[in-house]
Amino acid sequence: MKKLLVSSLLLLIMGFNVNTYPQFLDKLKDKVKKEAEKKVFDETNGKKEESKKDTTVKSNDKTKVEKENKVDESIVKEDKNTPLIATSKYDFVPGDKIILFDDFSQDAVGDFPALWTANTPGEINTLNIAPGNWFNLNSTDGNYFLLKNIDFPKNFIIEFDIVPKKTGGRIAAGLVLYGEDKPKEMDNSAYPGNGGIFISIEKENWNTYGYKKGENEQIRGNSKINPVEPEKVNHVIIWVQNRRVRIYHKEAKVLDMPTNIYSDIKLSKVSLRLARGASCGSYITNFKITDASPDMRSKLLTEGKIVSYGIYFDVNSDKIKPESAGTIKGIADILKENPNVKIKIVGHTDADGEDKSNLDLSKRRAASVKNALVTSFGIDAALIETDGKGESEPVAPNDNPTNKALNRRVEFIKM
């Protein structure tokens, strides 16, 4: 068979003339070229297919790994019953003395608040996002002054709720604490009195300015951590300890200036300030001044009782707020260092509302504090008893916001 094929090929070649032979070679060349191109194409496609398969395998392996490593979302969702956890961010401890409290409950809606004066408009409003009366700083330029002079101790805390307005400038409000050589009801100068601290509460920053009459330089601080949010309730806490100024907001310490106030300034005045062209105006309530950091250990172990205004609850609720962590941690530390000490936690309320409801609320709040000590700090539950007295044991007449605040307290009694 092979011989026959060879013979046929020779006859065919011999039968070609000079003109047809080159044509044959061209056709043969084209055929070889096409076969070569086909081979390359097939090999290339083969590699592509293999690559595609590899990619698919790798992709499938990756998906498999992701599935294996994926955490069940139900496990990481926030537990609504998560116990109170103390951190160093909320390290302040309010004292057992309330110097001033104003929630504007004694003021009629539409009136200017009785404890304040100003060189610019303001009035009491209610808000749809939060209960109670709110002082509307309804201007973008001017000063609001607390009429009462405050004998500030060296260690004190100021706190308040503020709702900045959305429109307008970047500054929600300024808080000015200052001293004065001569009493003046309203000092509208840029830096009032003989010196003090100006705290600018802004939508994007916190700025502090320590100043003194006769000094050209200011002591400045700045932070961009957790600024106040417009049209939301922001709870701002300012702790002044001698020259040191610390500010807390949104469960964090947002600024800590060790030397922000000139050393020889005696603070006595409070002013809220709106800066022309830079302020948006705000609503303010629950303005409170207390002393700070009592010697809780001595009071409990030596005197036998701690009266605390540093445990915070939601309105008409036994839910403890995070800013209570410093106080509760302080109690826990005492109990851990003195494991044989037993205590009774007693809740108290003011006289607003029904007697029965207040009694129940005071008992539930005391139980919540015990629960925090046990679950968050590992204190033996057997060492703690709880009780509530409602409004039955006031320490002050329930006739104004400051006295009512004095009656809303939690007591820790050594047994």
C-alpha cells in the first residue's frame, strides 16, 4: 500500500509542468502554515482553559475558606443585656455635693429662664426628641450669664445636655468660666474678668483657651475626637482639677489638658457664648455643677456611708448610663480591697410623681447598681443588700431643681 502511494505521488509530480510546480509548493506552504497556526491556537486555548479551571478552583477554594471562617452574625450582634463595663475613658467621679442644677423645670415655656440673664434673645422650649424643658440659645451672637456667683472648688465637674442646631455656623456654644476683681452682672468683653477658661464646643472640634488679664499668650487645647452632633442630644462633661481640664463625650475622654488654666485664677462666673458669624445656636438643659472625686474609701470605711450623685439613670428608668462607670468602679475597688465589708445600696428619688412609683423606681435602681457590681466587677452578691426609699427621706426641700437633684441619689451604707 505504501509503495502504491509513493508511485502515485511520483507520477503526479512528474506530470507537473514548470508552471504548475510552483503553484503546488505555494499551496503546500499555505497548508503547513495553517496547520502550524491551528496547533498554536489549540495550545493557547488549552492553556486558557486550564487557567480558567485553576481560577475557578482557586475561587471555589476561597469561597470555601470564607465560608469556613465566616463568623455567625448572631454571635457578634450587640447584646442588649451586656453588663456595664468600666474603662479609663470615663474616669471621673462626681462628688457628694451638688453646687448647682438647672433643668429649667421651674420656667414656663416661652419665658426666659429665671436663673440666667443675657444681652441676646433666649427662651424655654420643648423638643420632640427629648423630654423636659430646654434653654433655646436662639441667636448667633451674644452672651448668656448665670446670675449666681459660684464658689468653685479646685476640683469640680460641669455637665449638661446640648442639642446644636443644624443650620448656621460651626460652633454649637462656648462655655466661659472666669474670675473677676469687681462683681459685674454681664461682662461682654471678648475675654471677661481677670482670667479663666473658654471652651468652644463645635461640630467638628473642641477648642480650649486659657487666658489671663495682662498675659499676651493663651494656653490652648484642641481635639477632633467625638464632636457634638447637630439635632441630637449630646451629654458633655467637663472636669476641672486645679489647672487641668478634661472633657468627655460619647463615652470617651475627648480632651485632656494638664495645664489649661493660669495657676492664680479663682473661678466664680459662668457664661454661655455665641460668636458672631461662627455660631449656630443650641438648646441646653440639665446644667449641673458638682464637686469631684470624693475620698470614697474614707467615707465608706470610716464614716460608714457614701452619698453618690455620680450614678446616672435614664429618665424614669433603672437603666444605668455609661458615665456611671467611674463611680461604680470606685465602689468595686473598695470592696475588693476589703473583702469582709458588707454594704447596703439604697436608692432615693425626688417628690415628682406618685409615691408608689417612686418607691418602686428607687428599689429597682438600687438593684441595678448591685447587678453592675456583681456582673461587671465580680463582687460577691452575698456582700450586698439593696433597698429603696423613694421620696420618703429627702435631704432638701423639693422646691427647686437643685434641691430635687440633691434628693435623687444613691447611698452606699456599711453594714
